[in-house]
Amino acid sequence: MRIALVSDCYWPRVNGVTVSVQTYRDELTRLGHEVMILCPEYPLSRGAVPAEDTVRRFHSMANAVSTEDRLLRPSAFPRFVRALERFNPDVIHINTEFTAYFAARSYAKLRGYPILITSHTDYEDYVSNYITYVPASLLKAAVRFLMRFVFRNADVIITPSRTQEQKLKAYHIRKRFVVIPTGIAGAFAPKPAEEVSAYRSALDARFPALSGQRVLLFAGRITVEKDVKFLIPVLRRILYCRDDVVLLLAGDGPGRALVEAAAKRAGLADRVVFMGYVPWAELPLVYASADVFVFPSKTETQGLCTIEAMGTGLPVVAIGEMGTLDVMRGDHGGFMVGNDKKEFADAVLRLLGDAKLRAAKSAEAAQWAKQYRVESTTERLERLYKIVAAQRARNLRLRSGIR
């Protein structure tokens, strides 16, 4: 099949949508499909990205809500349509809800394609952190209106978790839903001990504060909605009980200054290490070099990084809300805790203080994550694509008067 993946974001933008689009592009290509990604251009200041034959980029403009994001310019729509026309896809899979969505939706309606879209983001708990000058109640109402407007035009809505499906259904969206988690690539698997040891030595040399310490790892964008600041008082509680623990943050984002300030106020600036953005290919070794993955976010539609961490055998302590509920389903691969700093710290201390327990949770995590391998989730996506492509063929026959 020829498959068009449409997204309002792609590399160098670092987020779960980007990872999902690349992961599925790579696996679908490996399976013999022809895939094209259509996404915005990014300013050169964001860093150069290698040109790819399978990626088409279009003129973009700034996003007033999120400075890290871009939107397709309306003037780019004709070129966008021409690119789709030349590619002549069997399936158009939309992955975001903004200007690229509107361009793809218009073309799909014109050419008889069913509207297939994945809902990756819980915007209701997201926008109030970026638009602070509007009352939260009004923002939530606006989000619900936008989601109903976008998804009422869909024929099939993919959600990465059952929780996100229920969230959209609560907006009175009555469409066909299919739950397909984003799969993790094979690189997110346990690594040979010598490879991990060599990487950890290099990491210690780069960040001396890690040397000889037990490492709590957070990986992801550092934003207000992910509540990374929650980990500072958690770390302080842990340090009351043992003095060999450091928090390593692999990622960056607009919330970094808040976390830095919180660490400084708590007197823990020397115990919190910021790696900045980490190349995706390097992440498996970052996970494998840590002792516990700590994840405080309560707004995840899936929690892809939690699955990645478990895939490498890294035990997890995470707050059991939204996507984490679906991913961990209890204490699989670690401990799923409440939104309580003491409970969170106690769970981390259990793993750090009991080598047998940590080893058992490590093995359990790696085994649990196997159900999220991209090979398995792509099989489900392929089956859905075949159904959607067959529906388009029926639509075209009906348009031409052939029954």
C-alpha cells in the first residue's frame, strides 16, 4: 500500500507524535509499504535535520500557543495537495488536529478518502499551561468544542489508550474508535552489561554528579503539564533516607527553568542533572544506565517513554492516571502509585533498597513491554489500513455509479 502520514509536527520537534510517526514509517517501510510523511518546515535555528526522500515539508508559520511548534501556512495548501496528488496514496492517516489536518481533510473529502485520525494529545489538561491569560474553564470549553469540531468529521479515530478513547467519548463524539498504542522499536530492549557499563562510564565523565550514584531517570519534554517539578520534593524525601541518589532529566522544554528554580530552592541543585535533548537512538542506553524510571505526568494519553523504559528492563515508578493506567495496569514492571509524594518516594526507596526486588521488577518490566513491540502494533494498524482502503474503493465506485 501507499500510505500518507500527515502531521503538524515532525523532527526536529521532539515529542511523542514525532516518535510515533517515525516508528510507524520505519516499520511499515520494512514491511514493504510505500510511506510518505507530510509535515511543516522548521526554522534553521531549530537545528538541521537530514533530508529524507520519504518526507515532504511545507512552508510554515509560528504557533502563537507553543513556540516549539509550527503550523502550515495556508499558502502551502496547494503544494500540499499536489504532493498528495502525485503520491496517490491508498490511505491518508492524520496524526494531529491543526493546519495540516485541515489541508489533509479537505483533500480526503474531495478524493473520497475516509478520514482516519489518531488522537495523541489530551489538550484539555494541556492548554491552560500555555494560555495563562484566559480562565481555565473557558479554555476547557474551547478545547471540547475544537475536539468535537475536528473529530465529528472523522470516519475512524485511533487512540493510543482506552483512557483517551473514553475522554473523547465524554465529549459526545460518536464515531468508530480503535485503540492502537504506539509501538516501541526493537532497540528498546535489555542491553549487554558491558555496553551499559561503557555508556555509564561515559555518562559519568560527562556529568560528574552521576559518578558513584544511584540514578533516577525522567525522560521526556520538560513541561508544566508533565509536572516534572513534582520530583524535587520526592527526591528530597529519598535523600533523607540515603545520600547516593541523583535525578537525571533526559529532555528539555519550556518548563526547565521552573524545575531548576525548584531544585535550587530545595538546596538540591547539585542533585539534579539536566542532559538536554537526547538523540532518539541514544535513549535505550540512557534508560539502561539508570536504576529507576520516575514518571509524574498525569496527562499522558499513553506514556510512550514509560513503555520504552520498561522495554530496556528499567523498573518504573509512575503516577497511576490517564495513559499510565492503561500501560502499567497495576504494578507491572514497577509500582503505580497515587498522586502523593511520600507514596512515590517510598516506592522508589523499595526498589533502591532491595536488589532482588529490583531485579524481579526489571525482568517483569522487559517482559510486560513486549506486548507494545512495534511489530505487534503495526499488524493492527495494517489491518485497519486495509479496511480504510477498501472503504475508499467503495466510495469511488459509488461516486462513479458502479454498485
